Amino acid sequence: MGFDPVAGETERPTMLGGGSSPHQKSRELSHNWPLLVLIAMIPLQNIYLGKIPTLGAGINFINLMAVAAFIVWKRNRDRAIPSYTDLHYPIYWFVAIYIVSAIHGVVSMGYLPERYISSLKDLLLPMLIFFIVLNSIRDRRGIVAVVVATLLPMPYMFRVFYAQFSSLYSWHYSDNLRFVKGTFMMLGSNELAAFYAAYSFVVILLALYVKQLRYKLLLGVVAFLNLYSLMYSQSRGAWLAFLTALLIVLYKTGKVRVLLVVVVLSLSAPMVVKLFPVSVQERFDTIFVDKGEERDKSAESRFIIWENAWQQYKKSPLFGVGYRVFNQLNSYENKDTHNYYIKLLVENGPPGLLLFLLILWRAYRNSSDLWKRSSEPVFRALGLGMVAAVVCFSVANLFGDRFTHYPLSTYFWVYLALVLRARSILENEGTEAGNEPEERPVIRFGQMSY
């Protein structure tokens, strides 16, 4: 028996089909449906921006679903997580710094740029979704439902990617291949590649941990489609982020021999890359330049922009220049910093950068702890998958802003909320059982139950 400190009632841990009253079953079967729709749709920019009419003023289908999900959460307050996590206040302060930075930016520029408020709203939306997920999920069944919602769009994303890629495919590499952005209609190939690099680990680990063969096969197919898209994304930063995360995953799982093989292969990368398609080989070769050779234009521009950003930061070292102000000040084609850490430093000052690093560290720590403590397939896949996602974003953000675009970053916050909820479930059960370990039923992934 367990006591819910929020609802204030004693109830048996939820297991579908086992000993619950009809009233309990009705509560277990209730989902925040607008939230599930929102999660499944959020990477599909080509649909909700390209095919579904908007209401103007930045109000689109995603915003409406977010409002609906928020209302459902507030009408079911008994779902709320019973205590603050160690990520609540860092996120509160991170949001506050962005709002203050936006006000500072308007004051320093002397005018309100087009889509300024709308872009700030889009930047903060994933963090709102984090709290909605955290407080709309009550049990294992709810966690599995949200995970399934994140998997649903991936086959369609591959279909769109492949259609675009096929129309531009050439045996040799050309910059045209980098125009393939799949469903990320308003973003680019680098952002799409970062999506596949960060979240493919959750799919791969689910395929490894889930018991039923039919779900293993389905998840394995989705993982293959993601990795195919990542390979042909032609994004060097995403490849490096994925490889780094893979090394961390192998290290944490104790696959020492496999880790050594991957390290050796990484050190002999030019030879290994010969196994990949020619266009991928040629794009990979642009990472390295011999002495006396010029870097490609994309790489060279980053060094110029970073130097400009540093000069602007020195003019306002405490609070930064303000949200979206650097683009106006950058003398190099008014471009972004192409590095999220530098962007935070120059626009939000040291507090913004330090809070972001704190969020990443606590996300890593909570995810790693869930993976170590749990023996349940979905929990373990979530924990280790989020460890990989944190590493991926940590590396990918060195090469561009991979964290303020909601189609890309939302799943990071969704999976993080699930990690915290899963930890809360385990902690509550440990307390209720007097810290005695108990055997868990095998997950029935497709039925969203245990």
C-alpha cells in the first residue's frame, strides 16, 4: 500500500489489470490528451506551420495545444509532483534571466524588433512543457504514454527527410545536400541532425531493454531510420556529438572492450569513414585541413564571429548586451554566434551561462542516478538515453544554437521531466516498502502498462 502526499489517500501501486477498483482504473486511464498530441506534433513544423492555419500574432496549433495541456494540468492538481526537484529553481532563474535580458535588449536597441516577443515565447515554451509533463504524469503507464508520443512522429520525419534527400542526392558531396531539413521547416539541416543525434539513443536503448520481440523490432527499425538520417545530414557537429555520447554510454554500461574498439576506430577515423557513402566521406574530410590549406567558409566564419562576440561581451561583462542584440552588433553579416555558450555569455552574461551549465549538470546527474537505481526497461532507457542527450547537446552547442528552437529542444525537457517523475516514483515506493527491494513485472510496452 502507498500514500500519495498530494491526494492524501492510500492506494495500491498501479498495475493495469491487477486488483484496482473501477474508480482507480478510471483515474489510471486518464491522460492529458492535449499534452500527448502536443508532444507527438512538436517536431512536425511542416504540418502545423505549413498546413494548419494560424491565428496570427504567433498563435499556432502548438501554442493552442500547450494552453489546453496547461488547463488540463491545472484542473487535475492531484497529479502534481509532491515536492520540488533540484531543477525547479535553476529553471525558474534561467527563465527570469531571459525575460530580463529581453527587456534589456529592447532598451539598449531603442525599439522592439519584429517577432521579438514571439521568439522569446517560443524559446520559453519547452520549459513550460517540462512543468506540464512533470505534473501531468502520475505513474508508469503515464510515462510510457509520453515516451510513445515522442516515438510516433519519427517514421514520418524520416519519410519527409528521405523525400527531400532523394531529390537532391548526388554521389559526391555538395552544399545542396545540407538544404535537407526534413520536417524542421523554419530551421535547417544542423538542427535536424542534432535532433537525431540526441534522441536516437532513447530509441536504441528502448530496443535493447524492452523484452517483447515485436517491440524490439519496431524500435530497431525506428532507430535505423534515425541513424540513416543522421548519417546523411552532413552535419559534422552532430556526428561528433553522437560519437561523444556513444563513448559515454559504452563507458557507463561497462562495455570496456567495445569502448576500446570504438576509441581505436575513432583515432583511425579516416580509414573507417571509407566504409561510408562517398558524399559522407567527402563531408567528413572537410573537418581536417592540412597546414597551409584554408578552412571552408562555414568553419572560418565561426572564428570571426566568436572574436566579434568576445569584443561585444567585454563592453558589458556583467549582464550581457541583451536578448537577440548580438545579431545587430555583429559586423560579420549580422549572424548569430554559432555557439550557444558564447551566445549566453554575450547576451545574458555569466549568470545565464552558469545557470545553463547547472541545468545540464543536474539533468545528467538525475538521469545517471535513474539508470543506476532502476531495473525497469523504460526507466533504464530513459535514464541512460537522457545521459546521452545531455552529452550530445553539450557538444552540439559548441557549433551552434541547438537549444532555443522548440522543435529541437522540447524532447530534452520532456524526457528530463519523465526522468524526475520516474525517480519520484522509485523514491516513494522505496519509502513505502521500508527500502525493501521488490520485483517489478515486465513492461508491456505496446499496452502502456507493467
